[in-house]
Amino acid sequence: MEEPMSAPQAIDIAAKFAAFDDHWRPRIAAQANGQDIRLVKTKGVFPWHSHPDAEEVFLVFKGRFRVEYRDRAVELGPGQMTVVPRGVEHRTASDEEAEVMIFEPSEVVNTGDAEASAFTAPAGVRV
Amino acid sequence: MEEPMSAPQAIDIAAKFAAFDDHWRPRIAAQANGQDIRLVKTKGVFPWHSHPDAEEVFLVFKGRFRVEYRDRAVELGPGQMTVVPRGVEHRTASDEEAEVMIFEPSEVVNTGDAEASAFTAPAGVRV
């Protein structure tokens, strides 16, 4: 029987990324203190949106990933991280596929305050 | 003037680790949703303790890092992560120096419920 997610175990990030292929569909790799640690593969451009009640932290594992704001962009490569302030409109993008870890409250929907679309990921999916 | 920590910027993890040398002194690299993202260099064995009110997430960037429980140990290398359940006694260890990212609520003291000691890190130190 699978151990509950909270049991002490090693979680291998590369193995988790290898377990799925689709883009813009974050998976929960771990949970702690009401937050999710999610893994997502990104490619292309995500819709503009904001999260009125949460910061989002992005940490890049592979490839290049960009957070675009209306007045600037933050470019990230492997081993680089950024925090998206709450309530600030942004969109994310990767010209080629990237692998990105996200830290955010478990209730956060990936498309935030934008209208639900094909980009709106199902909640609670684990990897 | 330095930008506030919440302003959108790229945070380079390797550069942050290069900015300090001491062991068992976590630095805050970013904050989000009441949580700290801390960086720590580890070497040797940390005292037994628990955190009654918080999970702790450890993600290894360099070297090898071990979370010991009374009945098992979780061994981690680069790109591996583990969650320490709240209230469960544990200690951490690295035979050689390791670089580790920690996610936990901002109010968490590194030595938890153990008596304050030389291992108790000052709160709120940033890198």
C-alpha cells in the first residue's frame, strides 16, 4: 500500500518530472503547512491573470522560464527562482519546454482570476 | 536602494549559497504566504528536536543530507526532497558539507522545541 504523502520519504524531483508529459498541468509533489509544492512542464505562453490572495514562487529545474509583467519580464534558468507578488497581473512563458517547481497555497488555481479555460488545471492532482 | 524582497526579480540559488560559509545558519532567500524559503549549509549532526506546529520541507541542492528519525533515516542527494511531519522528533546530518533549501513557516525556529543552544539560529537573517 502506498504510504501517505506525509510519511518521511525521499522525493526525487527528476523522477517526478519524468512521470508526466503534458504542459501547464501542475502536479502536487508534496504538501506542507497548507502549501503545495507543485511540478509543471511549461511550453508556450500562459494567459494573463493574477492571484489576489497568494504569492507564487517559481523555481526552475530545467530549461528557461519567463514571468512577464505589464512593465517588465523576469527570465529564469535552472537554479533560479522568483516570487510573483499577490494581486499583480502576470503571465508565464517558455519558448522551449521547461521544468518548474511552484510553491503556493493549496487552494490556488493556476489561472487565478482569469476566466476558466483550457489552461485551467484540475485541482489536487498528485505525482 | 535595494528593492523590497517582494519585487519581481530573479534569485540565483547558487549565488546565494556562495554568499555565506557557516553551517546550520539558515538564511531567508524569499518569503511568500507566511512561509520562508531558507538556504542552509549543513555539516555534522544537528540536535534532536521537533516542530509541534509546522512541517519542514528540505530540498537538497548540493552534497548529501540525511533526516534521521528514531526508527529510520531518509537519505537525500541533489534534486531530492523530503517533508518532516509536524511533531515528529528528528535530527538532520551531513557527513560532508551540503547545501539545502528549506520551506517552512516564517515563525519556525530551527531547533524547534529543543532547548536553545549554539545551534539555534538567529531569526530573520536574509541572503
